[in-house]
Amino acid sequence: MNSDLPQDSAADPGAGEPADRATVDLGEVDPRGSRHAGRQSAVAVAESIAFVGTSSGTVRAVDATSGEQQWTAGAGDAALVSAVPLGGGVAVGERGPAGEVRLHGSDGHVRWRYRTADDVGEATKDTRFFLPFVADLAADGEAVYAAARRYERGRDGSRTFESVVYAFEAGGGVRWRYRTDASPISLDVSDGRVAVGYNRCPGDHQRGLVVLDAGTGEERGSWDPGNDGQRRVGDVSLLDDGLAVTSHGDYRGYRLDADCEPAWAADLATETRVGEETLYAYPNHVHATDAGVCFVTGNTYPEEGRETESRHPDEHTAFGYAPDGKRRWTAPVSGFASGIGTDGDRVAVPVAQNFRERDAAVHGCRTVDVREGEQSGFGTAGVATAAALAGGTLAVVEEPVVYHDEGERRGAYRLHLR
């Protein structure tokens, strides 16, 4: 997959690349810097509508073909960082003082809202990473499932978390809550099950994955990579007969059976000697279907410390595996992805900073097929920070960026529809 993609290529997308249907201005936002600063936008697509959650707390619904605005709702100082379609509308979750989850109907009006800060507690420090954070949302047509957390750092440097996974009825009532002192990062729902991935487990909860009953919230299974450190799981994806998960404990991808027992494991970006250092990269995302499993890795880190001039050979890479665990393909992603968009066997990877090399040529979106591998891609002048797929629509959020060693503002805050 070519990392040097044409920038803002609506007029001349290149061979095999989808042409822009529309580009939608999302207003003003402070540009990103050289380092990743966490999510501040979200996007979801359902039928003919793309829903965008913005850094200002506004939800925009636009026609997925023309880009014509259907409605705009909400405003404030809390960024919307997660979104999932439901019943013609969209549920959104914020990172902000209230840690709010709310459902907008098909006309944009708020049907219900819930303050997760009432459960996980309020920020102890006026810093965005301490704010209550709705890390992920999922829906099954009848309910919305939300994973909310709050981070705190002790004077001794220790990390603590308060978190709750919720099942919200369509009308906003809470069906159940599942509380832990770990940090949830990912949700998936299918066939009456809710899979929850926990990224950090510094307290009593020492399982990177739990599978809950969607109706009752009772545990149906669990799994853990078994490492000694706090980091456990990066992402989860359910299948009819089990699930796939990415391990931050040993940098592998796993296929688990219905009892959460490993069927196979894939070495993705495991510890590798490069020069005088031992390097690894976190596998951050996974999408599994009957056709196979796609894993996506992130940034390189050294075994000792945080800084390195070298690169793990499998950083920023998408991997395709057959159902039996045999590797089929790899494709370079070339930069960091804070999330992925999925639809059937298709996966969209929004690409932001390379993190260490800061190569603006990698900004954009890559799409792959679980079975076949790379399909297409397009470049953006700014960093691509969120993507969604549905039917024939790919929606990608671009945000402006200013690298510290250049000072040049690249790109704009906008939505690409393709």
C-alpha cells in the first residue's frame, strides 16, 4: 500500500482510489501537534447519513452523498469522542466534565442523556486526560452499550481508574452497570454478548477481557494475556463462535473460542532486536469476520524508556489472517490510527502522525479487505483521526496539524465523504 498518497485528491484520486462525493467544513479547531493528544472527534454512518461528533460538542448530520447538512445539535466545551448509529439517530459520548452519553434522534433532538461522572467521579485535575471519558460505544438495535472511565494519578505516581460499562435501553433507562477499577478501551456487541477490552489493569481487576450477557450484565467469560504489567488489551471483535483480541501484554493477536480459550496466536509486533535496542509495537485494533481477522499495529517503543531512534519492522502495519491462523497478507499503514471503521469484511484505517518521523505524506485513510488485503487509499493534508464505513460510504474526519519542527499548518477540520 503506497504511503505517499495524493493529498486532498478529490479532483484526481488516482487509480483504484474512491473519488470525493463531498468535503464538509467542520469549523475551527486547534491544530494537532507532533505528538498524539487523544481523540477529539468521532464519526458514524448509517444508511444515507453521516454523523460527526466534533471537538466543540456539536453533532452534525449530513447527507452521505451530497454532504448537505441535515441538522446540527448541541454545543459546549466537551469533545465528542465516540459515536454509534441507533434507530435513525446517533448516540455520542464525550470526554468532558460530565462524561455524558446522549442519544440524538433522527431529527437531531436529544432523546435522553446520562452523566457518567455521577458514577466514575469528577476530574481531580483540570486536565483533559483526567476528565471522564466515554472510551467506546456499541449498539445492537435495542440498546446502547457504553464504556466510561476516569483516570487519576497519585502523588507517588501510581495510576488509578474508576470505570463503568453500561447497557442503556432505547429510552435511556439503565439496564445494568458493570463496575471495575480498570480502564476499558473497546466494546463489541453481538448475539446477546458484550465484549469489553481493558487496556490498563492497575488495581483489583486483573482481566484484560470480559464477556458480559447483553441482557443482564452477568459475566459469561474472561481472558487475560497473563503478563505482570498493567497493560492488557487493545481491542476486541466478536464472532459467532468466539472472538479476536489484541494483547498489549505480549504484542500478539489472539483468536479465542466460545469459552475464551486461545485457538491460535499471531506474532504481530513482538519484541525484536534492532541495533542495540529491543523494540516492540502495540497491536491496537482488530476486526474479525467469518472470512478472517485483520489486526493493526501502532507506534514503536523500546524495552527500556520511551524514546528511540529506531523502528520496529512491523509498526504501523495491517495484518490479515485466515480463520485457521495462517497469515495471508500484510499492508503498511505508515502512521498511527486512533480507531478503525468497519463494515462486513472491509476495514478503514484513518492515519495520523507517524509519531517519531512526522512524515506528512502518510496522512490519510487506507482501506483493506479482511480476506484480500489492501484495496485503496487517499491522502489528506492534515491528519486523519476518525473513519466510518457503511454500505457504499466511507466517511473520514481530518484535523489540522502543526509539527513542532516545521511551524507550518497543514490541513483543516473537515469531513471527507467517498
